[in-house]
Amino acid sequence: MAAKNASFRVGMFVIAAIVAMLALVFFLSGSALHPGIKYETYFQESVQGLDIGTAVKYRGVTIGAITEIGLVTAEYPPPSGAFKNEKVYQQVVVRFQVDPRKIGTDVNIRAAISHGLRVQIAPQGITGLAYLELTFVPPAQYPVQEVPWHPDSVVLPSIPSTLTQVQDAVTQILSSFSKVDLGKVVDQITQLTAALDQEVTTGDAHQAMAHANTLLGNLNTQMQAANLPGTTAAVRNLVDGAQTRQIISQLNQTTQQLNKVSAQMPALIAATQSTVNQASETTADLQSQMLPILQNLQAATQSLNALTQQLRRNPSQVLLGAQPPPEGQ
């Protein structure tokens, strides 16, 4: 009986120690002191690689973790069975929590969504695992999806993963190929090949190639007749000749003399300007002195003109004097 009581006490002690250790870990992790902000999102694609506790990252920084994954039809049952065929009820709901210490307490999530904040499934290496990546995209390209139910948490819109986008693009390309008439394309390629072959063998292209060959032959003959190596050697000898070096030396001397003359030009210009100023002052003085003389000459000229006219009208009056007035006056 005593052994059974001792075993019972030991078992209770071990259980209490385990509970205390779990409580300590939970307390040190900060989950109790800093509860996360709850969000949810919906995916049309497979969520393979996601699980409870999978990280939620923003540009590589872990800001939260997934807390729940389920189907929309189970979380938000449609009002009737007919609605199950709609795509909106064929989605997967993923709920996650974000640590407010990582993103700040004053973040306006509604404004961020309007500016293009979206959730995307991102692969984690080649292991097949994945995580949730928050990113910003053009909001017009990925509009917010409207849902007919009332979500339990704030909804962050999702966008297709990169792999899904590639698969969709490949599917569209293959669909476009399936609409192409391959037989008609092959016939057009065959006709084009035949036309090209005809042009190269007997058509205008063949004639153009023949003319080009003739032109190249004539050009080769002209080059050989021109003796380009001899001409090049003559030009080199002319450049390296004594006469060329003498001309270059004379050009250098002329350049030095021009530099000296250019250096003296400012003083010469200043002296010329001073001479012009003095000439202007002398001209002004001569003009002031000649003005009275010119005025006297003008008056004398006017008197001489009057005398000349009087001589022409009555020369005797000028020579003999004026006639006496009549009697009685």
C-alpha cells in the first residue's frame, strides 16, 4: 500500500512538473502577454505545403503564423445546396495571427489593402513546404474579392502563387495552340520555302547575287591595279620626310608668334580706345570754335547775295547812290 502511494505521488509530481514547464514555455514565448491580430484569407488553389504553425512573412521577415486551415463550405455553410457549385464556396480558408510587435500597433490594415496588400503562397525551397507571403501588388490588377458571408476576422485578399500563375499561362498558351490550324500553317511554310528556293536559284535574288559577285571581282581588280601598299608607303615617306618636318617647325614658330601678338592685343586695343577718346574730345573742341565762324560766314553770304540781287535790278543805284525824292515830298 505504501509503495502504491509513493508511485502515485511520483506520478503526480512528474505531471505537475510537465505542466509547469509548459506554462513557463508558454509564458516566455509571449503568447499570453502579446496576443496576435487575427486575419483570414481564401485561396482558389491547393494549399499543399501549408500547415498549422506555418510562418507568415513579409519580405522575408516572420511576422506571424497560421492558426487554422479549413474549407469555406465547413466554416461558412451556404444557405442551400445549390450554392455549393459556386466558386466562392470552393475555396480554402486560412486563418493566421500576426504579432503586433512586428508590424506596429498603428498600422491601418484597411488602407494597406486599398493600396494593394495581398497574401500569396510562396514555396520554401525544394522541400515541398510553403509559407504565406504578404506583398504589395497593383490593386487594379488584383481587386478585392466580395464574399456572401460575414467573416469572423479581417480578410486579407489573396493572389495566385507564382507556380499557379505559370500553370495558368501555360494552359492559355496550350489552349491557343489547340485553336491553331497546324495543317494550314505547314502548307504556308511549305509555300514560303518553295518561293525562297525559287528566288535563290532563278529569281531576282539569284541575279542580285550574281551582280554582287561581279562587282566584288571588279573591286578586287581595281584594288590590285591601284597598288595600295605602294601608295601607303609613299604617304608614310611623305609624312616622315624632311620637308614635312620643316613645315611643321615653321607652323610651330608661326603659332608662337601669333601667341605673342595675341598677348599684346589687349594693350593695343586699350591704346586705340584712348586715342579715339582724345580724337572725339578734339573734334568737339573744334566744333565749338568753328560754329561762330560758320555763322558769320553764313551772314556775310546772305548780305553778298542781297547785294548781288540789287546789282542785277538797279546797278546805277548801287554805284551812284539813291535818286533824290521828287519835289514836294
